[in-house]
Amino acid sequence: MAAPTKDQMLEMQRRMLRIRYFDERASKMVKRGHIPGTVHTSIGQEAQVVGATMALRDEDYMTGNHRSHGHPIGKGSPLGPLMAELVGKATGVCKGKGGSLHLADFSVGSLGESGIVGSSIPIAAGAALSASVLKKSHVSLAFFGDGAANQGVLYESINMAGVWKLPVIFLCENNQYALSTPAHTVTSGVIADRAAGFGIFGVRVENGQDVLEVFNAVSEAAARARAGEGPSLIEVVTYRFNEHSEGLRIGTDYRDPEEREQWLKRDPIVLFRNYLIAEGHFTAEALDALEAEVLAEVDEAVRFTDESPYPEPETAFADLYTDKEEQFA
């Protein structure tokens, strides 16, 4: 397995910054009433997202969960249409109909996300089945949280993928809390160890704040999948810095403040920046310039969103049903 190049590592930092600055801006927009409802940010989890998505090829598939702005950004989705989608504009990736919880961007292989816990997992398995039947080299990646680790649909999907040796990676983003429920109070044992019960490869990435560790684990799983060796279950231990969702008033006493402070010291973006400088890959000045560049990208995404129109009322029922006459014409 080849180590990431210098250019790839710079791109990793770029995409982590995009997720951070995009989500920080989205959080402010929710609080100002510019985005309806709420958003679930990936702040603190950027290394896990980018390490996984950059281990994929452009043509590979992925599915997400309720915390899924970061996933398409990690796979290279442009920021403008994503921000427009959050606001419900016609220029959004789903024409303003998906919003924060149900967006998709087929241009980067993002097949969709859902607020229903675990519901996108079988879609990833189905995409892997299609790749297998069509004899394509595509790999499918299913992101899900520790809260979905006890959903039956996960194990139905793993079982089917294991029997048919489908090229799919089941990746648990274990940020240790399902909304306000600590994972250790509802989950027995180590999630990654459950792979053994299905005879598939399983690994737990203890330091999910290290983008290179996640990249290596997912790269290995992807290589196994392309070689016909079947699915993998990867558990990545990470942490969300913000609350479950922006504006949701559930209190903060479910988390020990000291625990959060210790995790804040393990900011994945700061850690990787320090690594890049210490290893002599890039100077502090070059990385400062990168941060300014990404901030400008986010500003441009907001400008694009502000200048975009809302969908016309007559489009409300478009794309809901398949037109059989057109399909079979």
C-alpha cells in the first residue's frame, strides 16, 4: 500500500479545513435563521471523514448519515451547491429538496444520507452488489455512527455482503455519543470485533484524530474489496466537538467538561498541520495561505447561495415519481 504523496497530504489538510470552515459557517447561519431547522456538524471528526474518503477512487460510492455535510466535501464536492442545499435553494445539489439531512451528490459518488438511523447502510451494500454483478472495480463505503451499530439492518447488510463477498466497507464513526447517550452504556464489547461473527475483516482505529491512520485502514480495506476478498468492518474512534446538532437544546451535562477539553487538545486539523511542518513537507506560511484560501472558498459558497433563487412552486412534485412512458420510450 503506497503512502500518500506530498500533494495528497496537502489535499487532506485542504479538505479537513473545508469541512471545518463550512460547518462553522453553517452553524452561524442556523443561529441567525438563514438555514431552516438544524444542522449536524462534523467539527472534530474531520480526520476520520477525509482519511476515509480520500482512500477511495473518484468513481467509488458512499452513503452517509445525519452528520453528512463532511462526507461529500471529503470526496471533493464543491462547496457552493452544498451550502445552497442547506438553505433550500434551487442551485443546491438536490435542487433544495434534500436540505441538511437528506442531501446527495452523485457527481462524487455520494448516493445519499438519511436522518433514519442506519437506513443508508443497505443502500451502500446494494451499490456494491451492482458493482459486483456488472463486474466493475467500484468499492462502496457506508458511514454510520455508534448509535447505528446496534441496528439490525447493519447486520443483515454485513451478512449478505459476507456471503456474496461484496466490495463494501462498513465504517463506524464512533464519536462515543448517540445524541446524548454514551456508547458504553448501550453497546457491549468492541464494535469492530463483531466482524469475526460474519467471517469478515475487522479493525478498530483507536486514533481517529490521525488522518493518515484512517487513510491507511480504509485503503487496505478498499484494496481487499477490489481483490475480491469481500467486505470489511472498520470502527474509528473519534469525537464531535460541538453538540449533537446546532440549536438543539438538550443540555450539556451528559458530557464531562474535562473529557471534552482533553479531546479539544487533539484537534485533527491542528495535529496534522503540526505534522506537516515538523516533517518538512510544508512551511507554516504555506499552510496559513491554505487556510486563507479555504476561508475564501466558504465565503464564495455563501455568496453563491445568497444570490441563488429558491425553487419555483411548480417544481415541488418534480423528481418524485418515475415517468414510465419516458423510461421505456
